[in-house]
Amino acid sequence: MIEASHRHRILLLEDNLDDAEIIRMTLKRAKYDFDFRKVDKLESFIEELKIFEPSVIISDYNLPSTTALDAFSEVRKVDIDAPFIVVSGFLGDEIAVEALKQGVTDLVSKNNLERLPFALERAVNEFEVLKQKQQAEEQLKINKERLELAVTGAEMGTFDLDIINETIVYNQRSRQILDIEHMPEEIRFNYFLPKQLDGSSQLEEVKRVLSDHLSGKSVTFQYEISFMVEGGQRSAQILGKVIESSDIGVPLRMSGTISDITQKKRDADELVRNKAILEEAEKVGVIGSFEWDIKNDRFDCSQGFRNILELHRDEFNYDDYLQNIHPQDRRIFEEVLFRKNTVYSVEHRMLLASGEHKAVRSSGRIVYDENSKIKSIFGLIQDITEQRNLKSSIYRGQEQERRRISREIHDGIGQMLVAAKYRLMSMSQEPENNPDGVGDVEELIDLILEESRRITKNLSSKIVEEHGLNKAIQYLAEDVRQSSELTPNVRLSNLKDISQELANTIYRIVQEALNNIVKYAEASSVKLTIDRSEKYIKLDISDDGIGFSKENLVDSLGNGLKNMKERTLLFNGLFDVNSVPGEGTNIHCLFPLMALEELDEHN
């Protein structure tokens, strides 16, 4: 979930303390930054509206003395501009429809509170979009007034041409643009263009375009001219039309406007340069961009986008893009894209015309209409195939290196220590030639051998391959029980049929976490839970140890926690650490199964 960009003030109307705490913890786990106020009566709610000035309101529907609709009515009276979300155990369809009709932002079931952070994020984003829309409309109104003022205030020059008498009348702004302020208001027709154009190719071209219009070949006279003035080059656009003709169709009079488009030309040139820079940047970064205008059924994409997907046909729309997503990845992509966020980011594979596929990172900004339907999407895709392959190679290389080290310790150090032990035993048969500490040395070597075997087992992931992830984690828990005073409380779902790489990663994370707890947490209890659903594998490891403060979180992220986080991110997972001094630590990992299918192909 995306973190909120500012601190929210959440006012909760709820009479059940347990439900209120669950709501608060749900939002906390979603990493929202908020101040929290809870009230259980309508009178307290009305008072807090004025004092607390909430930016988000959450309310149970049925309370002993009131309902959420009563509370919503009070919100409208005090003109609080904040999302209003109803959270309730059960809502009938009629009640839900009535609540939405009255203007309630969203409804969330207490049986599905995992949706609350997404509903809150959507509501906040919609309010922000609405605010921006209102600001844009206000700005549009101001711009419109400015435009009208610009025209009436002669910011746009005007002219009136008497074709028969070959004279032109300019207003002051036109004379400024054409740099002829020193000339009288009415001048001869040959001063229609700046004197600097005399004898230039522009002059002949303008005369030709004007002749075409006067002869009826074109509806309007339109031309852009460029000329030198003090301070540099100036560009102007001339627009005109015959407004009076004789009975036999001879043009008598033409009026029009003259605009200074110097900055416009500069901007256009700058846009061309920026476009060229963008195209080069897309090539270097292997990035492509697109814009999907759903309302007008238009899909535009850059050349970089086409290069990544190896598109050779001109017509390509967003439905084609969705169809070209690998079938195993399409579901998670659609879930991410259509979960009502204003931005999205997801990694998936794209099928190419050649039959091969590429891994891409797709991200974008989504704009919704007033009915919460997607209006347009602007996004980027980046070819990350090489990055994916590199990550997989690094991962496999790490596992191979661990196996190699494991074999070396076992076959090298282990065997040499065994030989040393037997040699000392032989020496013990001649005590007169040996010091009294021979027995102690034998005992020490036994300990070294035991430690060597433990390190060998820890370095190798063979235990996962041979016995499966469930049994391997149970072995880890048993090792903790034997080496410390802790007895981990372990609850595991069936973890069969997942990729070996994912199984090894979960094993390493659990191993690292348990080692940290034994060494540093000073805990009296440990709880380890792994739940598996159709879409995710969720790992939670909690202890009641000394913990650490939020301010010291960065310092606390030693190699152990960093390794766990990097392993989780390698599988597009979510890693989170929560800790309070004196209250223990919780490590939470979430692995999306649908995004891991490509790893099976490397097995």
C-alpha cells in the first residue's frame, strides 16, 4: 500500500472498544500516519467535529443511540470536507444504497477490514482529485477572464485592410508586434509586413498566400512570419479574412489579428528538443511511455514502448496490451490496476510476437471520472528482463556457494578435526609423555565438531530440498529449543508445491529471525506463523523481547534484517518490521504467489 503523503486526523464513531482497536491497528499496519480520536455518542461526535476538524471520518452504522446516517447528517451541517466511511458488521442492500445516495464515501464490512486501508486511500485520493479539479476550474475561470481582458486590452493586435485604397489601419498592439510604432495609424498596404522582409523569400510567400485568399482559393489568410528586432528574432502570426466584397465578388475589405508567437515558437522548438532527449533517454533506460484515453478510445505510445514489445503494426490499443500479458501474470496485474488506486506499479511478463516473453515493470497514474470509472491512464513500462535474469543468477550462485562452503567445512575441517581427535586419544595412552589437559582437549574438539556440523547444516539448504519447508522449519524450531530456553510456538500451513527458490528464501528468513531472537531479543516466548492462501504466503514472527524504538530502526536494521528484506523484495514481496521497546518485535513478510510463476521455469 502507498503511504499517505501527510498526517491524517481520523475521527472514529464506535461504541465497541475491540472493534475500534482493530480498526486502529489495521490502519497502522497499512503505514498510515494519523492522529486518532474515538467517540461513542453522537453528542461527543458533534463536539469533536468542531474541535478536532477530522480529515477522515469512520463510523459504525448501528450504535445504541444513533446511526451512521445521523452522524453524516451532522457532518454536512458543519460543512466538514472529509471522506465518510461506514464500517459495520452487516449492512443490507437497501441500507447500503441509501447511505451511498446520501453521499457516504464508502462502506466496509467488519468481516473484511483488510479492505479498509484501500477504501480510505481511495476516498482520500478522490477528495484530493476533487479539490484539484475545483482549483483547476477556478484557474480556468481566471484564465478565461484573462483571455477576454487580453483581447479587449489589445494584447492581440488587430488590423483592417482597405483593399481598394491599399491602406491598413493597425491598433497599437499590432504596431508594437510588427515594430512599426513610429509610423502613423493608417499606412500604405506595402507596410503590411515588416520592412526587414523586403526582397526575402518570406515576402513572396506571404503575397502568394494572400492572393489565394483574395481570389477565393482559401477560406482564410493565415501565415507566420519571422523578422529581426532589437533584442533578437521575433515571430508573428497573421490571421485574416475578407469581410466585405462588391456585388460581383470583388474583395473590398479584410480584417484580422496579429499575434506575437515568439515564445510559442521557442516552446515548440524546446518541445522538439525535449522529445528527442526523451527518446534517447528511453533507449538508454529501456523505457517506454503510453497514454490511454478511455473516453475517446485513443491509445498513444512512444517508440520506446513499441521497441520493448517489438510492435510492428501501427494500430495497438490497451486491450491488446492486456491480452499480451502472460496468462499467469494477468490476474495480479488486473487486481493491481483496478483496485481504485490513483497510481500503480507491478512487474509482469509480456508475450511477444516471436513467442518469447519479456519481464517488464509497468507503472502509471490513473485518472477517474465522477462515477469512479477509469478515465485515462498515463504510464511507463521498463524492460527488466536482464535484471530478473541477473537476480535469479545471483540467487542460484549464492545457493551454490553455500553448498560449496558446506562441503568444504564437512570434508576439510571436519575430517581434520576427527584425525586430531584420534591422535590425541593415542597420545593419552602414554600419559607420561602428555600434559594433564589431554582430556580437556578431546572435549573441546568434540564441541568443535558439533559446531562444525551445525554450521554445515545452516549453510546448506539441502534440508529443505530433502524434507520440505514444513519439516525444515520444525527442525529450526527444535534447534532453538535445544540451544536456548525458548520453545517456539509454530503454526504452519501446507507449504508444498511452491518453487524451491521461494521455499529456500522463506527458510533463510525464518533461520535469520530465530537466530536474532536467540542472540539479542532476551525474549521469553516466540510465535511463528505461516499462512498460505490462493494468492499469498504470509509469514509472521513475533517475540516478547526487549524490542527497539522507531527512531533506532535504521540502526537496528543490521545485516540480518537487511538480508531478510532483500530476500523478500527479490520475490516482489512486502517486508515490514514493527517493534516497541520492552514490548517485543514483529517481522511480517507477504509473498504474492501469482508473481512467482516464472521462477518455476528456472528449476
